Amino acid sequence: MRHDLKETLMKYVFMLCASVSIISIVLIFYFIFAGGLPFILEKGIGNFLFGTVWKPTASNPQFGILPMIVGSLIVTFGAVLVGVPIGVLTAVFMVFYCPPKLYRVMKPAINLMAAIPSIVYGFFALQIFVPFFRIMGRSGMNMVTASVLLGIMILPTIIGLSESALRAVPKSYYSGSIGLGATHERSVLSVVVPAAKSGILSAVILGVGRAIGETMAVILVAGNQPRIPTELNQGVRTMTTNIVMEMAYAAGEHRDALIATSVVLFIFILIINSLFMFLKAKGGKR
């Protein structure tokens, strides 16, 4: 009797925890869209999404967020170019080439990277990357600096999930390839890595989600200029940094425009998560 009561109690505890998670998502969704969607419809979806001028405090305010959308996409794409090759190859090394003694050092170090606050990464880039790019004739605070920084920040996500995906591939794949006469390198790169493609793509998509949603580190090194960049040494402003920089003093339409920016960012995140779930479901059917 006591055992049944305990099971029933725990069932409702778990149900309550799950309900809190669902309710939180619904409330976040409602708050963001209720605050931002009317503004987008009032100003016009085209004017808001594709407008190139952001002057919210001018006598004739303009709320075009295309520069911030372009800045977010460019910085995220640059982070993928930096972080994905390094992350995936590091995962391959840790699974198939890393000596056990070195692995015992690398694994905690990579886990520690995931625990470092983003503002610390930002100060690191401010002290190391910004002077380096300035020496090379650039402004220092630009899209390249932000991309390199984000590429480093997404490494723990990509390495950890890619390693798990590679270890989940049945050992018979590798053994069969070796038995057919393939070399170790060919078996790893031509058999095991393609077999883990679904998990690796999921790791990349989660890394993209981390990069596009990053704020505090980017705000220190990106230059924060609300314009569409035409050169690599120009600064950019992302959607997240735009919200953080101006929300403290925003009021009226200005505040509504920032909330509307968060609607666009939320849609981006929904698309990324949908891709992640699609890839997971596709990988589970194999």
C-alpha cells in the first residue's frame, strides 16, 4: 500500500515538473509575441524586417532591423566556419587517436570550457583577439573577431555531441571496414564518420543555436554598428546585442521594436530547434 502511494506521489511530482516546463514555454511565447507582433503588423512586416535604418530615438524614428539580421547571420556563419571543422576533428581525435592519459586531461578541459561564463570569453577576446586584428590593420572590433570568438565558444557543444555520436556507431562498422582491407584512417573518415552524420549535424545545429543567441561576449568585440557591413573589418550589431544595449532606456515604440526584434530571434531559434528534432527523428529511423 505504501509502495503504491509512493509511486502515485512521484508520478504527480514528475507530471508537475513537466507541466512547469511546458507552462514556462507557453508564457514566454505569449509574452514575446503579444508584445512584439502588434508592432510588426503596425509598421509592416517588410518595413521592419527589410528596413536598413535603425534610428529609434530620432524625431522621425525608423525601425529597420535588416542590419541586425544580417549581422547575426554573418557572425553565426563565421562561427560555424571556425568551430565546426575544429570541433568535429577534435571529436574524431578523442575517439580514435587520443591516448588514454591525454584523454583524461582533454575531456575535463572541454567540459570546463562549457562552464566558463560568456562574459569571460568576451574579456579574453577583448584582450587577445582585438589587439591582434588591430595590429593586422583592422579595427579590432569587427565581424571577424566576433566570429572567431563564437567559433571557440561553440566548441564544447560540437565536440561533446559529436564524440557521443561517434561512440554510438556500432564497432562492427569499423571492424568490417578493417576486415575488407581499409586503413585505420579510411575506416574512420569514410565509414564511421558518415554513419554518425545525423548526430554530428545535430551538434552543429545546437552550436548554431548557441552562436545566434550569444549576447554578452559579442557585445564586447563586434563593434555594435547598426549597418550592413561591406568589409570584413567593419563592426556589426546582432539582434541580441541590439536588445541588450537599448532595452535599459527604451520606452514606447522603441521598447516595442526591441520586443519585436526578440520575436524574430525567437522564430530563428524555433527553426533551428525544429531542424534539430527533424534530424534526431531521421537518425532514429535508421
